[in-house]
Amino acid sequence: MSGLDAVGASEILGGMLVVGGLAYAAWKDWRTREVSDRLWQLLAAAGALLGLVVVAPGGWLPEVLWLLVSGLVLEHLIPWDEWVEGWSESLPGALEVSAYVGLLAVLGYASFRVGVGTEGVPVIVLAVYVGVVLGRGLFELGVLYGGADAKAVIVVALLLPIDGHPLLPVPPAAALGLSIYPFALTLVMDAALLGAAVPIGLAVRNIARGEFSFPQGFTGYMLAVSDLPHRFVWLRDPTFRSALTEEELAVETAAEDQALRARQSKELEASGVARVWVTPQIPFVILLAAGAVAAVLWGNLVFDLAALL
């Protein structure tokens, strides 16, 4: 298989795994609010093998750099920190920061000495590093609330570092940018853009039922108190709250989530409240799955729209 054939095959297989993997993760997260790390580990292993085939024609340096950046992805998916924090609680964080900084230094030095390209530092290696920093950075900033969301972005960066060939025609200017633009960035941008449809859909639902009220009509809907324990929602009554409470932020599992809503339901029923405003808990991985489909078909939707202006 030639280098060009390997790149094309890697994009096709990577795209299929990205769409299929995120679709499965979205279904699991919607049904149970939990996505097994085994899924991310399998997808990351597939991405590491696909990329290794692509960079192999360039020689030992691209192969070593690809293995290093693959290792940075995999360390997010293995609970190695639990094994070493017994020695020191700060050790896992120090080791992880060292890995990020060390790899950045290696990539920077290699790019300076041999350049970026087929026989130097592969563009896909740099794209993966950017994707890992993006996923971890958004998680630390609280933009990505769940660990599954961050892991999805990081794993996608390894599976499909760059996808410069959308299946459907895109404006020439947008296609040019895709040839060097990390796919993980495209995925997050498309997911965020598609996320704008959520408040519109909620508003339409509330208007159709005659229950629209500003501003909560764009962020939630009315629900019977008795249904609270059976839905993945955030309570926004009796006083409308736009931010998560400390109690809600402390929830880590689906069982804890259900227990919280059951307790809230009993308290509200005891107070004579029958219906309340709730905000649906929509995992971002669902938007990532939708963004993956859009990205594979049309590339970066923001680029596409900008190119048409």
C-alpha cells in the first residue's frame, strides 16, 4: 500500500470509527449517563495503528513521534494515576504536566531541526497534540463537563487527526483550510454550532404546548414532579436557577443523579407542587456525534458559512 493509499484508507476507516464510536457513546450516555473507558481504549488503539501505517514510509523519526503522541492519548484512558497517587497525591499531576511539556519540547525541537512533513514531523502528529490539548483544556476550564466528552475529543484526534476530504462538496476556501486544520477542532466547532438548535427546539416544544416563558422557555420545559426520578434533568424550580448548584455539581454517577431527583421529587410533592421547570441533561457527546456526521459530510461548518459570505 503506497503512502497516498494509506492516507486515504486511514481517513475512510478513521471517519467510520469516529462516527460509529461517537454514535454508540452518545446512545450509552443518553441511556445510562455512563460510557465505559473500554470503548475509548479500543478506538484509541485502532487510531494508533492506523496512524502508524500512515507515517511508516517516512522512517523511524515519524514513527517514534507518532508513538509518543499516541502514548499521550492513551495515558488519559488508563487509571495509572490511581497506582501512583499512593506515593504522593501531587505526583500524577506533576507527571502529566511533564508529559505535555516534554512532548511539546520534543515536537518543537524536531520541527526546528528536520522541518514538518513526510520525513520530518508529520502534520498529523502535530494535529493530534493540538487535539489532546484542546480536549484536556476544555475539560479543565469546565467547558466540557463530563469526562466522556473530553475523552471523546482526545480519542477522535488520534483516530482522525486531519480530514481534508469531506464527502460532500464544500467551498474551495473551506477545503483549503481543512487540509491542515486539526479534525478535533472542526468536531468541537461543528458540535457547538449544532448545539444552537437545542434552545430553538425547546422553545418550539414549549410554544406548541402553550407553556413558553422567557427565558426558561429556551433552556427547559415543564415536567410533572412524579416524573422527576425517571428523567435525566436538572431541577429549575421553585426558583429559576441558570447555574448548577453545589449539590448538582457533586453528582458523579447515574445512581447519584437519580437519588437526587427522587429526593427533590418527594420534597416538592410534600409542598404540594405538581409541575416544575427542568433543564434536560444533554450530554455534549451527543452533540459531538452529530458534529462528527456534519464534519465528515461537510467539513468545518464555520468555514463553510464564512466562505459563502
